[in-house]
Amino acid sequence: MPTGTYNLIHQPCVPVRWRPGLTAPDAGGLPDLVGLRELLLRSHDIESLAIADAPAHAALLRILYALTARVAELTEQGPEGDWDVRRLDVRDAGRLSPERVEAYFREFEDRFFLFAPGGRPWMQDPRLAEQCDGSNTAGVNKLIVTRPSGNNHSWFRHDTDTAPELPTAPEAFLSLLVWHYYGPSGRCSSREVNGVKHASATAGPLRTALSYHPEGDSLFETLLAGLVPPEDEVVGKEDLCPWEQEDLPDPEHPRRRSRGPRSRHTARSQHALLLLPDKDGMRVRDAYITWAYRGERMPREDDYLIWQTSQQGNRYPRPADAGRALWRDLDALLLQNPPEGSAHPQQPRVFRTAVQVSEDLRVRALGFDQEGQAKDTQFIDASTPVVLGYAEDNDPRTVPAVGRLRQLGELYGRNLDRAVKRAWAAYVRDAKADGAAWAAEAGARYWPRAEAEFWARFRLLDRTGDAADGGFDPAATRRAFLRLAETAYDAVTEPVTRTVRGAKAVSQARLDLYGQRRKSRSSASPSSRAKTKEPTG
């Protein structure tokens, strides 16, 4: 196949999971991969995306939201401000309009080529071939974020930069998205623009962040629920995705503000890439990866993140933490003003209206536990049961109970952490001992059981409105979480209780489980070094 013919509209590039019970029209069966055209045309037959890499999944959802808004004609409020009504009309139709899908891809067909020598490949900058050093490209191992590259260690596979395994076009397509949304800050390939050479990039718009998405029974429902109502001043024909814009972006003058939800979620990348195909045009043999904009960083904007406020008053997204279970974020997703300390978390904007599409929506959390620069730790992919029917506007009497339920679970988790650290410090007679090993074991015992307890009690909450506060029983809930903490504490400290010194240390520190210890100089909290991630099991 010659280069310049791999078009994402037609070529199978997106892994999908079909709805149960669906039969294939022919003996060939249902495909595991589909192109963007078939994905939108059959979104009502597809249960969900089947992308293993969570950051690629989160990135592609944003692209699909933008496409859905366009083909569903939901890019602006309209003269009558009836965006919500028009979205419900699309939902009631049961599928996206085939005519509009075909018309859209016919209009932008030449912008969806993954490789387009001499042209304008999708979400890439063809100018890099001239602006970057062709003898110092990034290589395909750098492009695929799960591979070791440079001097990094190999963990799951061995790759060498001298003889790399060339990624297929679908692999490269998803990795391209990961770089646009989660690319690191710091040193990158040199790029020369207007006689000035620069080799430093800013972090991608979703780097270190965890994003939350409503998820329905079909991809069609998921995409509709994931649409964010455009602001009143948004003009649909001005709120464009990068491939819809007439000109390539100016690297020296980044746009400070987006024109609406579609550009906000697709046109905030800080990295510029260019994929180089092999001779058959089905694999990538090399890639340019460098900075996209110079100068002041574009503000981070996204409607699928929990935004918090630092003590200095700076707004930042809640970071992805592989050791934090999703249930601990639930009240911040359901409540418009969650009860959570000084961080002042703000509900992701998408959840204010998602429930209009369906009350039977789950929450899917997708992200990448990583640092701002080069270090990547772990993908995060978690989902809840059906919960969005409890959203604040929908069921205001039940939602506060969710917050209190979460708070009690976290309270006894923190008490347990403090108690085992203090017991260890008393046992070894070293006030600076951090007790990290005991804290890790206690967390591993407590948090998975606390999560099960949370969901068990969450399912018991009354949604009919007959019971005050959803029938939440704070006393029983407190006893349940305390019992879990006591069990974990006893299991962790039991080996040292056979000595007098150990028994005394464990007995005295046990008071911390109940939050009964008075603050004093001698009983100050264990060293700050004792901070330990909480496993979720």
C-alpha cells in the first residue's frame, strides 16, 4: 500500500467491544478494530472502547466528544438556547444521523490521513521535517510510552533503539494521542522557528491528572452524556478542532483561550509530532517529537477533571494516584460543593448535565500516575457502579449522605495510619521512626475492605425520598469502619505484643484509632517521613 492512504476514517484503528447479543451480518464476525466512520455510525451497537492504555482511552474520548457534537449539531446553544432539548432529541433517535456522519467525514477526509507526505497528516505538524534535525529524531521507542527508551530500564519487554520493532498504524495513532495529552515537560528535540532554536517543551494538558467520564450502556450513550453544554457566547463555526482549522498553528503565538468545548478538549496540546511511515505505509519507522508553542503556557482547561485550589490560591486538577480508590472521589463527582477541607474541590463540569441523558450512568476514571517531567508510574482505569442517579440536582437528599459516608471511611483510614506509626515508634523507642512498613501493611488490609463497606452501604441509601438523609445511619457506619480499622491494627501489631515493651506500645497507640489522644509535645504526630501511599487492592 503506498503512503498517504492510511486514513483514520476508513482504516480499522480503534479497538471496540460490541454489545452482548449482537450478531455479525456475515460469517466474518464483528471486527475488533473499526475506523472512525464505522465507530460513529455504529456507536449504538458498541458497548465501549476497548483500549488497554488508560491515557489513550481518555484522550480518544475527548476527540470523539468533539466529533459527536459536530455530527449531532450540538456545537452551540442556538438562538433559542435549547441545547439540552436538542441533545435529548438525538438520544431519543437512538443513534447518530448517518447522513451527518457521512457529510462530516466527506468534508474533512483529507485531514484524517495518519501519514500524508507533502500534505497535512492528522494532529501532526508537517513543518517539523524542515524545522527539526533529521539526524536526531525521537525514534519509535520514544513514541510508544510503554516501551523503554534511551537509558531507561526494561521491565516488560526488551527494545533497542538500534533495531526497534516498528509499531503498527493503530498503535501509533493511540500513542500520538497520549503524547498530545500526557506528554512530559522538559528537554525535547530542537526545533528552529524564525531563526530561533528551542528544545524545551511544556507538559501536556492532562499530564498527572485523573479524568472522569460518564459511561452508559452503549458508546452512543457515553458520547452523548460526555458532551458539555457550550457557553452562550460560543459560535459553532469558530469552535474548531485542530484538523478543521484552515491554517497550522503559530508556534510563537499560542491561543490563550479556547473558543468553546470542542477546541478546549482537542486543541490544547503542547507537543508537536510528525510520524514517518515505512515503505508500506502500515507501520511507523520514526517520529519527530518536539515542542508546539513557545512562550507563556496556555491555561489548563478541561471539563472532565476535579479542580482543586492550593493554599496559594492556584487552581490545579486532582492528581492521578494509583494508590487511591475511586470511591474516595465519589462525593466530589456528585456534589457541586463537596465537603472536603481546604482544597475546595469542584465537580467536573460534565457531571452537572450528564444525568439528563440517563440516570443509569457509571463513572469511568482514566489517567496516568506520573510526574510532570519524565517519570511515569502506572496507568489508572477504574469504574463505579451506576451512581449518577444520585447527582445533587437529581437527588439532593441522598447526596450529602454519600459525602459523610466517604468521610467516615477516610477518617478511620487516617486514624489507623497514625496509630500503627505511633505504635512502631514507641516499640523501637525512636520518635523519628516512620513505621512505613507497618503503615503500608495496615493500608493494604484496611482500604480494600473499606471500599467494599462503602459500596455496600451506598447501595442501601434510599432514593425514593421517603427516608431522611437517604436512610444514612452514621452510628452504624462509624462502627463498621472502626471495626475494619481495629482488625487491621490488631493484625499488623500482633507480632510484637508478646513482649512487655511491644504490648505497652501497641496498647497506648491504640487510642489513635478512636481519635482520643490529646495533642502534646511528647505525643506529636510521627515524622512527616511516614507518609505512605494507601493501597486499594
